[in-house]
Amino acid sequence: MVYDVAVVGSGFSAIAETVNLLRLLPPSASIAVVGDDPGFGRGTAYRTELHVHRLNVPAARMSIFADQPDDFVVWLRDQKRGVPPDGFASRDDFGRYLRDRLALLLRNRDTRPTLHFIKAKATACDQCTVGRVAFQLDNGTNLEAANVVLCLGVGNAELPVDPAGVKGILRERIVSNPWRLGWLSHVEPSQTVCILGSGLTMVDQVLALRAHGHRGRIHVLSRRGLASHPHLTRKVVPVVPELPSSREISMILAALRRQVRTGADWRGVMDGLRPLTQGLWQELSHAQKSRFLRHALAWWNIHRHRLAPDVFKRLEALLGDGTVTVRKGFLQTIEEDERQLAFAFRPRGGVGGIRMRADWIINCTGMERAGIAHSPLLRQMLEDGLISADKLGLGICVSRNAQVLDRDGSTQPGLFAVGALTAGQFWEITAVPDIRVQARNVAVAISEYLPGVADI
């Protein structure tokens, strides 16, 4: 069987694409969803069952449907969750919402396309021509589709240093992927934990440790030592940013800072900038994008990706009483030291090194830079020239309508990508409000190739 569309992946991007295809394609169409994650659609972020893990976007902006922005708020109300539109729901609730909305669409068998879930990983692409993309799956079968949407996300960044000399039980206490939550149950209440990275993942893991009864010290080490700012408890009105005509990144940032210094709420300016971000990013030269990533990214992240107010209060209390300490510096080594892990780091702006000890080291340094290494399929497609890597290390190259570009920069007919893999083109493409629009646009583009599609 040759499917009309194959969605490759099982995280949020995959479910966003799937629900849009179910809504837009005719009953005669066929869809295959290929992924090996039993919690389809919940991905890493929304499979957690800890209530302390909150969304960092208000509920009113978290609908999976771009044309029904209040849908998640309606679901929360129907479930009697007590979260207002400007409140911050738990990630577990959002995962349940995604499951329920997919189930609702699947019930309409007579009016929706055929949908098959294939529990497997796509490991290689055998053919990529007009009207036919063929994949090998790790269950020994093959899959063919006229259109394919890659929703593979990006992997976790590797540890900054290689702990090759650490063996045995101490090696097991170096957690490369903190979202494999089994490690939490092995942490003793009084043990010392070192977390590498100070972003949102660090906050999640600190709260998870406390929820599991941990009461020991937590050292946080990152290059800049910056943690995310909070959302306000009151609603913030977006402010139209006063952007200069120049597309020099230093002049853009200077203009935004000047606007804030003269009285504009910086949160309002950031929120006002959001609808413009993708277009602004696409206007920047490669050199200007590179400058932004080198010098401004850390500050962008802590202002743009803010914490729910109650989450920030919990973190602030732990910082205030010294349970959590944040240091800025560069990790140099991880070694064994009797029954503990010893790590050395060089303070930012300093000389020499500082040596400390911990019982656990947790890698929360974020996403892998290239965005491809985690996937055997993407590595093979890159080697064969079917895709090309973004020059800034932000996933793969795609056109402005999310069509995949090959080694020569040509679009691959019928081959699309959605989500974090496309950050090189769209930059602001990791949050639900952006992905849902992209997923719908791709579904519309695919629908135009298929016969029998009703007017949308």
C-alpha cells in the first residue's frame, strides 16, 4: 500500500500535523503515522505526570488548532481543572488534552481519512522521487508514501566533556537525558546534585527532585549563569516594537533596549515582537544570525521563554535559602573521587579552575546543536544528499513553505518538515502557537496535491 501521507515522528509536531491532516484531507485519503513512542503526541515535554511541571505559555495560547484558539481553555473548563485563560496548566493536562482531541477526530470513521499507526522507527530512505518516498522501518518492513512530513524534533545535547574515566555505579549517576525519569527514584534525599545548564529543563528537574523527596544541595553550572524570568500574574498587553530599518542585530537589540528604557514593559515588547520574529529572522544575513546565536541567545531565552509565576516563586525560594546555587563557568572535567563524582570548572571571566563534588550530574544543557545526530534516518538522508544541514546547526534546510531542501538546495516534492527541525528557516518554531500554524500550512499544501479535497 502506498499512503497519501506519512507522518514520521511521535512528538507534538507529529500529532499537530496528524490532526490537521485528519481535518483537511478527504475520506478517500490514507495516512500513516510512523513512530515507536507509546505516548504518541505527548513527546518529551508533555508525558510527565508531575503536576509541578507547568506549561510556560498561558492556556489561552495552547490550543492545538490554529483556527480554534480557545479549544484548550474549553477542554480545561470541561475537565473542571480551574485554570483561567491566562493561567498556566500542567504539562500532564496538556498531554491528556492532545490525546482526547486526537481520539475525538478518530471516532468519525466515515468522514475522516484512513489512519494507520505503525509502531516502528524509520531508519533509512530508499527512494525520494516525485510521488513516491520509500522508507525502511526497524521492524523489517518498508513504507511508501506520496507525501512525507518529517516530525523528528531534535535530540539532547551531549555532555560538555567526556566522562570516559568514570565507571560502574558512578557512571550511572551521570544522567545524559534527564527526561528518562527513572533516575529520580534512585536519588537519596540528602545527596548532592549538579545540574549542567540553567534553562527551563533545569527548573523542571529541580522541581521534580523536590517532588520526589530530595532535600540535598543542588549546584547549577552554566556558561552564563542565567535563569528564566517569570511571567507576571497580571495580563501583559503586547507592545508594538520600535524596530530600526537596519538589519544589523546590534542595532535591533539597541532599539528594543531603548524602547524599554523609555518606559515600555519589556514583557509587552517581547510579546509584541513574537508575531514578527519569523519574518525578522528571515531578513537577517547569515552573519547577523550567527552573531545573535553567539552573543544574544542566552538573554533572548530568559526573556522570551518565561516561567509560570508559581514555578518561579518555588525556584526563587530555593535560590534564596541556598538549596540551589547557580554558578557561571565552563565544565572542564568529570572524574571519580572515591564514592562521589568530582567536576572541575573554570569560572567565567576567571583563571584557573574550581573543583567540586556531587553524587549526581544531570545534563540539562538543551538540544543538540546540529539537530540531526539523534536520528539514524536523518543521518542517512544527509549522507545521501536527500536533505541538507542548516549552516548554523539549527536542524535541516527547508523552504519558506517547509519543503525539505536537498544537497543542491532544490525542494524535494512531497517532502516536508515540521517543528524544531526547521528552526534554521523559521527560528521561532518550538512553541505550540507556532508549530500549530506551520502544521496546518503543511496540511493545506499536501491537500492541494490530492484529488477530491473539499474547499477549505
